[in-house]
Amino acid sequence: MEFPKEDSISIEPNRMPVAAWLANALSLICMTLTAYYWFLFAMAKIRRAGKRPSRRIIL
């Protein structure tokens, strides 16, 4: 197995994992916050409805 020479190694492909990590972290934060606020909104609506959730909460 031959290793590539140092001249043929470029720096450009090394930026892709950083971009992917940033995109994954951003989407994870957004999904977490969305689920958190949706859960609080649903709990408040169930509490106001006298613990009888309607089908509109699921949508």
C-alpha cells in the first residue's frame, strides 16, 4: 500500500467535517428547542382543557 506524497494532499477536504459538524450541531439544537417548546405548549393546553387533550394538539 502506497501512501500519497505530501504534495498531493490538499487542505480543502479537511473543511468538510467541520461544516458537517456545524450543520449537525445547529440542527440538533433547533430540534431540541422545537421539541421543548412544543412540549411546554402541549402541556399548558392540556392543563387548560381540564386534562382532556384534543386531536389538534397532535397536529
